Amino acid sequence: ENVGVLLPTSIGAVAVFFGLQASNRVPAMLNYSTGLKNLESACATACVNTILTSHRFVALARLQETVEALSQSRRVIYLEDLKAELGRRDKLFGLFARFLPGLCYRLLAGRPDPDEAGVILFTSGSEGVPKGVVLSHTNIQANRFQLSARIDFNATDILFNALPIFHSFGLTGGLLLPLLSGIKTFLYPSPLHYRIVPELAYETNATIMFGTDTFLSGYARKAHPYDFYSIRYIFAGAERVRAETRQIYSEKFGIRLLEGYGATETAPVLTANTPMQYKPGTVGRMLPGIDHRLAPVPGIERGGRLEVSGPNIMLGYLLHDRPGVLQPPADGWYDTGDIVDIDAEGFVTIIGRAKRFAKIAGEMVSLTAVENMIDAAWPDNSHAVVGAPDPRKGEQLLLVTDYKQADRRILSEYAQAHGIPELMVPRHIIVVDKIPLLGTGKTDYAAVQTIVNDKLNK
């Protein structure tokens, strides 16, 4: 049975996660930041009929209407109500299980196959409808050991995790890796508290942190230079790390951000920079046990489309048009959809998403590269670039930005001064109050595209 988990990063969520495992159920980690439509889609895709949540969380996150709507078609169980139902017999069994966990686990769950589903996560839906990603126990454990083979950590470390555990980076890297390795872990329910997170990192004497560029740049603006005094490593992933973020951590805190790369489908980490193997501007080398190949892409001269295989590759997808039907990757190879280049030393550079390219006047233009240029020109603001049809050149670029003084002429002059082709300068600029973000900190390109479509249709 797949059971929905609608909880923040917290001790309660950890208890629920392992409680479901102990009763031979599969946790489906629901992304509460995506709205009712995507939540209903996720539940339908994974055949989730029961959702576990908390009165307190629902109230604090202002999800009352969302949960009420979900409860119309699914059973919603609140942990506070469940706790009140626990009797003396349940508590005695819990005490007994503390001393004989293996025996009690077998009584409850039997002997589950490690290659069966261990968790269901959902893709961010940044470019479409979220898909269910089914990871086995073996997938997660493999990635844990792949990471531990490259990262020097031990029982004296303290890991601080504010990333949501409905995201693979927050679940595997921020929770399961340290917990199953005997590392003390401090959980905090929101990565958006930019002033509080650095203070807690200081108070907990944290030595390891995980974050995305969006969250890390937010912490850097609010943190005191001494807040990260005890930090040994900060691992950044889920989105591209900007040069400005890397620079401020180096200059203000004396910390070198270690950028990695992966996908929900790979449990999630594929590559990582480490203190011993580091090259700025790259996402590091492939972790051990992962095979890879680059498929040629027409119009792309450098690199190719990355395909990977290994013990950490998902069991398969659950898709909204075929609920509950597992669709494994062909021949065990997962197509990441990313265009990458791998140098002679094995360091991987992300060129862009295959979908994040536009063909303008016959030339393939990376939307990620355009965003990099705009970030360099206006580093203190957020920007997103998307493509749209153009009757003359095939496609055109449109910039959505929160920079109020954005001007195409300034961008054109910047591009010319830095030897960047005029093709990479967006044709139109749309100024907004805030760039739409997903709960993981990634740009919500589906929402950005909606903004662009509304503007073009006026």
C-alpha cells in the first residue's frame, strides 16, 4: 500500500517514514508547496488513498483548504489523533521493539525484498505534470554508500538539514545518509527562514549542510560571518550554483561550496565535487558504480545528452495517464535529459536541459547560458528565460525578471562587450514582482511560461 506523507522536515516525519517501512507500506512523499492540483495528481498517480499529516503543520502552513479538499476523496489521518489512540499495549510493544528491533520488524513486515519499492517521490513538475519516481531500498542504500565513498564524514559530525524531505536531495542526502551512518542530524522545517537557519547552524555547531543556490544565497545575505564557524562542508545541488553565491561564501565565511548534480530518478546524486577532487564551474566527477554515456544531440557540438546506469537508478516511473503502473527505464539506462560535457579528468559540466534550448535562425541557444549571462549582468536579482514561437526566426527568447530597471539595450551592450552573440539577448523583457519558485527552490518554469503566454496573448 502506498501511503501519502504530508509533513515537513521534522522528527515526526522521520517517525512516520520508518513506521510505514516497519508496517511494510511505501511512503509517498507529497510536495505540499505545489498546490492542490498537483497534490491530487500525485495521489492519483501513485494510487494513494490514505494521507498522514498533522493538525499543527496544516495550521502553520495554512493548508486547511487544501487538506479539506483532499479529504473529500481520500482518508486523512492526523498524527495527534493517532497518538491519542495509542494504548498501554502499543507502548509496551514499542519499548520491547527498542531492544529487539530486528525481531519486531520481522513480526510486522516479514522479510521484504530490498529491490521492492522503498519510497515514492515526485518530480518537481517545473516543466510539466509531476511524475511518481519509485526508488527501492537498494537504490537509496547504494547512493548512500556511493556518497560515503567520496565524502569524508564520521560520527563526530553534526548535519543540519532544512531541505524538504519530499525532495530526494533532502531525503537521501539530508536525512537518510546521516541517520543510517550514525551521524547526529538536526532537522528544521523550512529552508526559507533566511535569518533563523544560520543562527541555528551556529547554535547546533553544525559541521555539514546541504542547500540549493536560492536558499544559500538567502542565508549569505542574512548571516553573521561567524554563524558558519563550525561548518566543514556545504554541499549545493538541485539547481545551478551561481558564481556570485560561490564568491560570497568564500569571502564572507571562508567556505568553499561543493556543487553536485543528480536527479530524483537517481536517488539522487550522480556527481559531486569534494575537497580532494574539486574543479570550480563543474559539478564534480561521477560517483563510483555509475556507468554513463553521451548521446549526440543535433546542433550541439560540445558534449551530449547524458544517460546513466547503476544500482541507484530508480525502479521506474508512475505516470498520471497510467496510475499505479510501474514503467521501468529501458534496459536499465536513465536518460537525464541534460546536455553535459565531461573533460579529460572526468569532471562534468552542465550545459543545459535538452528541453531548455531554443533554435533561433538555425542556431541552438542554451536558455541556461542566457540566464548565466543575465545573472552576471544583474547579479542581485532573479531571472528566468523561456522560448516562444517566432514567425521569422523559428523561436525567440523572453526574459522574466524582478529587476525593475531591466532594459534590453543594456543587455545588448553587455553581450557585445563580453563577446556574446546577439542571438543570446532576449527579444522581450517582462518585469514581475517575484520569480515563481517551487518548494525546492528551483524556478517554476511552468508558471513562468504561463506569465509569458498571458503577456503574448494580450
